[in-house]
Amino acid sequence: MSNWQELEHKYLMHTFERVPVTLVRGEGARVWDEDGREYLDFVGGWAVDSLGHCHPVVAEAVTEQVHNLIQTSNQFYTIPQIRLAELLVSNSCLQKVFFSNSGTEANEGAVKLARRYGQHHLNGAYEVISMTGSFHGRTLGMVAATGQAKHQQPYIPLPTGFINVEYNNIEAVKSATTERTCAVMLEPVQGEGGINLPDDNYLKMVRDWCDQKGILLILDEIQTGMGRIGTLFAYEQYGIEPDVMTLAKSLGSGIPIGAILAKYGASVFVPGEHASTYGGNPLACAAAYATLKFILDNDIAGNVREVGQYLISGLEGLKQKFQFITDVRGRGLLVAMEFNSDIGGSVLKACLEEGLLVNRLKPNALRFMPPLIISNDEVDEAIGILDEALSSVV
Ligand SMILES: Cc1ncc(COP(=O)(O)O)c(C=O)c1O
């Protein structure tokens, strides 16, 4: 164990089960550790490094901004924030934006917005319906929204106003809806909860139900947005439009930023009702603008569709070969491989030894979320390493 890892154990709270690698440099889809060892990165900062590590357009935008203006406070107008909001609005179905620093914070803001909407339009309705198997973040409110006992149990009592219902079950949404409901909140494809895809028409049925009841549909696109599943936003693939959408992760290609986007009608905050010290600061917005512009100008979502399909076929090939692989599922570059026993950790370790970084989604599953600029050749390399790793664990 390197000295850095010993120091980490000494000084940092033990909240992460870290892989014993200390990373010091990154470029494209590759990272290097302190001993100069190279790894192909299929973790991508947990679906964050959209343009890969230290992409020149992001590095240049940040460098230029850092010499001009880093932070002002939202008491003043700043140009990068306005340019980014305009670009997001002109490429989505939403019309108003609020910037935060992280995903959970964007989701908290979205729920606050829905509660204000409830006060204005729904006789004070405040409850949000969310799904089992979801993941919306780590703040107390978002732990209550996250329908997974393992995230909720350690923090009971949780904030009230959240009802978790079964995912992919429209009847469960309908029967949980009361005069107290102001919104339904969900991830179009569940990420951390297992890469769970919506059943045909499920999202459309939820949209129709929200319209029928006059309640808001909040889509958490923190993991699926910015091209990750092959369109700039996931909702485009499901024939629906949300009233409110949250973004973070890939938005800044590694520079922390989150966003709430809303339709005009749902954009009910007035000055003083919501704020953030750092949210939308010029530095983060310059990084996100450069990221989004690159994604749009270079049809990165198209690359995700093509390479994502290639990745899924490669993984399907491995499933044919290894009987203990029970499932390969996902869309674009958000893909999971599931096993019939808890070998996720051993496969991860074997991949690491061969120079591939992967994420253990569950004890019996791995998740792949590489940078969106990845090539078929890099996928071939990863599949080759996985093949060896899987052979070594049987
Ligand atoms: C769908 C979704 N929502 C919210 C979050 C929380 O984002 P953050 O970790 O930036 O707070 C995550 C993080 O994994 C996520 O995947």
C-alpha cells in the first residue's frame, strides 16, 4: 500500500470502499497511477467525465476563465452562466434554468420548486412520489426520495413528503397519488439502482397521469443526461417531455456543477426562495458551456449510440461464452453486466490487474460508464481484458 493510501486511512472518514490505486493523471479514456501504470477508464468518474480526462476544450475554457473571473456571487450578472443557460434551453424542451453545485442539490431544488408549485396551483400539495430502486442523492431529502432501504435505514427519521412506489408500475403511481401530491420524480433509466430500463410506455403513462392530475413530472437526468444514453437527454427517446429536469455529472465534464431546468409554467421561484453561493459560478459554467458545445458540435450522442451498441454486443458475446453472466442491459454508454453469484468484486480486481477500471454496481454486477468520446478500439480492448478477467474467476 502506498504512503498516500495509508495517509488516506488516517485522515479521511471511511465512507468509500476504495480500490487500491492512487490516480495522478488522466487523458482521454486513460488514467495513470502514481507508479506510472496505465488504465483504461470505464468508470469515467461515475459517469462524469463526458469528454474524457482533461479534454483540451474543457482545460482551455477553465484556464481562460480562471484568469478572468472565478466567483462573484449571484448578486451580479455573469456571462458564462447566461451563455450556458441559453445553450441548455435552446437544446432542450425546458425554458428556465437554476444552477447548483451537485446532483443532489439540483434534486433538492427541484423538490422545493415542486412544493412552491403545489402552494401556488395545488392547494398546498407537497408530496413527491418517487420509485423503488431509484437514486437521487445523499442529502437527507434525497435519501428520502431514493427508494432503497440501504440508503434510508441508517438515517431514520427521514424528512417527510416522499412516497416510494414500485418502479415500472403505473398503478402504484396512480394509487399513491392524493390531493397532497405535487410531483412524480424519476430517473428515465435507473442508474445506481441497477441500470433498470423503463418498460415500454411506462414513462408515457406516467406523463399522461401527471397531465391528468395537473402534477409535475420531474426527470432526474443527472446520470442519463448530456448524451449518456445516446440522445442529449433521455426523455427524447421515450416520447415525453418533463416539466422539470435535473442535470449534474457529465454537465461539467468533471468540474462540479448541477442544474434544474423547468418549463415556464413550473418555474415558480421568486427572488429569495432559492439560492446558492457557488451555483452557476463563472468557472463551472465555462467548463459546462465548453462541454455542451463540444457534445453538440461533434454529435457525441451519435458516437454514444454507435459505440454503446458495440459495447453491448461485445458484452453479449461474453455472456454467450460465460454461463455465469445472467444479464447484460443498458442503453448507450450506461451498461450493466450481472452474474449469478457475488463475483463482482473479484472480476473488478482481475480487470484492475489487467489495466481496466470498472465499477461494482452490486455484489453480483458491474457497471460500465466510460467517457462519451470512447472509440470501438477502446471497447475492443476493454472486452479483451474482461474476457481474461472473467476466465480467471471461474
Ligand atoms: C440519478 C442520480 N441523481 C442524483 C445523484 C446525486 O448526484 P451527486 O452525487 O452529484 O450529488 C446521482 C449520483 O450518482 C445520480 O446518479
